Amino acid sequence: MKKAVVTGASSGIGRAITLKLLKLGYTVIGVSRSIDTKCFSSPHFIALQADLSNEKETLALCQKLKNEEIFILIHAAGFGRFEPHEELNSTIITQMTFLNLTAPMLLTNTLLRSLKKNEGYLININSIEALRASKFAALYSATKAGLRAFGEALFEETRKSRLSITNINPDMTESNFYKNLRFDVSDKEDTKLLASDIADAIEHILSMRKGAVIGEYTIRSLHFGIKKK
């Protein structure tokens, strides 16, 4: 069976993507801080615990994965804080930058030869904030725009191979992303995305003729909505 690596696999978008890939017949290596094999009732799921906001743990994960034959790498782990930039402390700034941007680049560096050899897929779960400028989102937008730029440049770099690279930019998606924030998605179904919507996009990307690549996939809710806590 072909193998996929999904970061942030224990919850939210990463969990939905993992469930989708298992259903499609892939072996999935799921990465998160607290994940274990009990998270998914599948013999084809492999759990690897790592805090991807921590440099030491990320580099250790890279060592564990460096000899794996990987067909799909999906960067779904990430977090955000939305405050005036001067209110953010140095720990938040360094952890968010590392988790949202540096860790994906390190993991891609480790697995890129395998992905190219296997004519596979690299998929970045970015954010709608990678495409626009919003107040109180300078740090988060910078990390997501950076990941998007990384994916676009890497596509040009690897274009002679048969590696497909896609940036997915979801709008506000119902998940635990908002657990520690002052706002959440709206309760109305047409003002939010579901994690399963992003997983369906992954299935669409994988179903495309290999000669065609969806470079960018932006998913919006039909209407705008937000709920203050």
C-alpha cells in the first residue's frame, strides 16, 4: 500500500484527511503531539508523536521518516493567535513560525527525494489568510503566505519530476483551531466549512489525471459568519 504522512492528524482538518486517506486505501502515518494508534480503528494507521513547534522533536521526526517510501505528504498542523502584534509574546511568535512554516519545510526537505521518486503529492493546508491582509493576523498570515510561497516555488523547482504540489486555502473551518481564541465559526451551516470539505478536496486532487496539477485550491463558505465568545 502507498504511504501518506499527515501532520496534525489527531483532530480537525488533519483527522478528516487521515480518515479520507484510510478510506481510499492508503497507509497513513499520522503525526501530532498526543496521537496514538487508538485514534483510528485501522490496521493501516501508524501514529508518531511529535510536537512540531519544537525544533528538537521535529528533527527527531525527520530522522524517523528519512528512510520511508512516501507517496503523499500533507502539512495540516498549525495554530493561530489573532491579537495586535505588540501583544504577542516571543514564545507565540517563535512557536507559530516554527509549526506553521519551518517544520513543513524541514519535513519536505527530508521526504522530497522519496516524493519525487514515487511521483507523489505534496499538499500544504494553508489558509484564506495567506491570500489577504486582515487586522490582528500579521503573524499568522505571514506564516501561511510563506508556506504558500514555498509550495509555489517548489513546484517550479520540481516541475521536471512527476511530483504534484498543491496549496489549499480554506476559509473558516469548524474545528478545535478556535478553542483558545476569542471567536469561533458561526453555527449556521452556510457560513463555515467542515473539515470533511477539505478532505473531499484532497480526494479530488488525488483523482486528477497525473498530467494535470491543481496548483491552488481555495475553498470559501457560501456566506460570511463569525461567533464571538
